[in-house]
Amino acid sequence: MPPLNPDTLADTQLRVLQAQLERMRGMHYGYYVQFFQANHLYTVLALVNITLALFYPLRAVVLVLPFFIVYAGFFCAYLLTYNLFARIYATGLEKKINSLLGAELLVAHKMEDIYIYRTPGIKFVALDLTQPWTAISASTISVTAGGILTYLLAGYRAYQILPALAAHFPPLLLYWPLLVVWTLGHLFWLLWFFIGGKPEKDIAKIVNDAYGTKLQS
């Protein structure tokens, strides 16, 4: 195959980069939709659990709630990791396209860093620790506070009813050790992934090496 002339090569590069950018923007939007859908669904399920627990014959359902709150938060954070992936890659693609065009035509990545959260950067899920005043940071604080409060109230209710229930079902004696392991295991992973930020930095390095960009961690 003969080598492409410079104009054809540049056009091919732009088309490939644009296709990847469209793919990443679609991925970014799609996982944001899933993130908020899951968030809303889990809120409704938690409220249903609380309502059922108000009826004496069904009071034991509250034992599930602390485990569920941890799972719900973790799964929503998992969905957000795909947004981080898409954001980092899209940022590199936009910078590369701008470089090829010789003009700052694509600036969405700059606005996102200010309006949403920085990528890569120091954050906890969607709470940007370097600029916690953004709307999504405030929303994350609100949802997290609500989840912690629900977790603590459900745990207190479990503390009240567990002795009587465990007398009839001895495996419930393992409830507290299992809840501690479940909670800390998920929390430590989230801290490693988001606060440590190694996966973000590794992805940013791949993008930098491929496109000659300078994504900062």
C-alpha cells in the first residue's frame, strides 16, 4: 500500500479521532443516565424498606438496609468510573484534535473541569476535593449524608431488634462482623480508587503517550 500524502493522512487522523470522541461522549452521557437512574431507584427501594419495617411483622427487613445502602453507594460509584474513563479519553482527544487543527476549537473538556470535576484529579466519587462548590460535588455531599444517616438509623434499629431475632435464628449473631467487613471493604476500595487516583493517572499516561497531550493528575 503506498504511503498516504500529508493531506490525506491528516484528514484520516481527524476522522478517526472524531469517531472516538463521539464514542466517548456517548459513553459519558450513557453512564450519567445510568448513574442517576440507579441513584433514584435505590432511594425508592430504601424508602420502601423503611416503610415495611414500620410494620411489626416485617420489622426484620431493616436488617438488610445497612448492607443495601453500602451496595447502592458502591454501585453508583462504579457507574461513575466509566464517566471518568470517558472524560479522560475525551479530553485527550479534544486536545489532540485542537493540536492538529492549530486552533482551540474544542473546549468542552475545559468547561467540564470547572463545572463538573477535574480529571484526573483528587476526588471522592463525584466530590471534587479541589473545588467542592460545584453542583455535582454538593449533590454528592447531600446524597452521601443522606445515605450515612439512613445507614446509622437502620443500624440502630437493627441493634434494638437483633437480640430477640437472633434467639430464634442464631446465624444472626454474625450480623455485626459481616456488616463491618462489608462496609470497610467497600470504603477502602473507594478510597484507593478515587483518593489514590492511580487508575486515573494510569489512563491519563496512556493518553499522554499516545497523543502528546499533558493531562495533569
